[in-house]
Amino acid sequence: MLGHHYTRTFLETAVASMNAGCNLELSYGMKNNVFTHIPQALAMGNITLQMLRDRVWPLFYTRMRLGEFDPPAMNPYSTLDLSAVQSPEHRNLSLDAAVKSFVLLKNVRGTLPLRARDLPGKRLAVVGPFADNPRVLFGDYAPVPDPQYIYTPRRGLEMLPANVSFAAGCREPRCQQYSQAEVVGAVGAADVVVVCLGTGTDVETEGKDRRDLSLPGHQLELLQDAVQ
């Protein structure tokens, strides 16, 4: 109603949302809630009681499965405390989820994964605005992690038995100011080059879309300089 002008009134918006299958409203920053007009829509015959029941049922079914209506002693979530935060079990689970969710588009000659036994004496270069900037590594709506548990690509690669050089090239994802000499100097004598590029919430997030899928700023130039 406000952004796309698909509807004109709160009542019309409530009806359209219900008909589309929406059953939960998040009206952040609005003085009035859309779904408070559902009783009026029901009284006017714009929606049926059965439709209302169909929309409400999954909400309470989920809450029941979460134990929200059980006595606290029966709800396992009520016993959690700060000891569960960043516990070894949860960190190992996060690591396992990260490893299993990687998407590898191409792996010429089995270059990856890098193996520690193959790296002694080798020179690694890690470059790009995402190589050693913890702030840009997390997406929209991501939690704020404890800094001691954040491993940037540079920090992770420096744990390997190799000589690691680093150059950001540009300090932030928009990459408006690019130091070609910095990148070329870091990769010049390297046996392996890891280029860390992307967008991050500086460039795209909820309500902030991009016109195309190109790498921002000088990032493509940085990539070309790193692998030529």
C-alpha cells in the first residue's frame, strides 16, 4: 500500500494479504496495523471465517511445537543460559554447516582444498576488500558475533604452514579507491592467490537493491590484476 501502491486502504491490504496466504504481519514503523482490520473484513464478507482459521492454525501449531504453551519445566529452552552461547558444540555445528554449504562452481586440476602438507615453503597471497575486514563478512540480519571467533580469510590462511602476504586493494566493498600497486605487489611472487570479493550490506541489503550483478567499483579490475 505504501511502497508499491498495490492497494489503497488498510482494509483492502488486509484482504489482499489474507487471500495471498499471509498470516503474520510485521508493520515496523507504522502507526496502525493492517491486520487489525481483519474483523471488519470478516464482517463485510471480504474473507470467510474458515480462511481466518486456516491462516491462524499454522501460527499456533508452530508455537505449540516450540513449547510456548507448556509449563516452563517442560520447555527445554527455559533451561538455556549464557553457557550455551559460543559453546564448543555450537561452534562445531556452525563449522560443519559452513563446510557443507559451500558452493564450488569450478575446481580446475583439483586446486581446492588447500592442504597443509602441500604448503610448506609456498607463498600465498590473499587480496581483496573481503580478505581481512570482519565487518563486511556478515549479511543482512546476521547476528553480531564475538570478535575472537571471527576468522577472516587472511586470519584463517595464516594458520597454514605457508608464507602469507596480504593486500586489500580497496578498503570497503564499494571499491571506489583502488590501489593497483598494492595488489600487484602482493601477488607478484605468490604460488597461490586467494581473491576475496563481494558486495556486503554496504552495497545491498533490504530496501537497497542494485541495478545489475556486476562487481562493485574497481573489484573486477582488482580480480584481473590479481590473476593475470
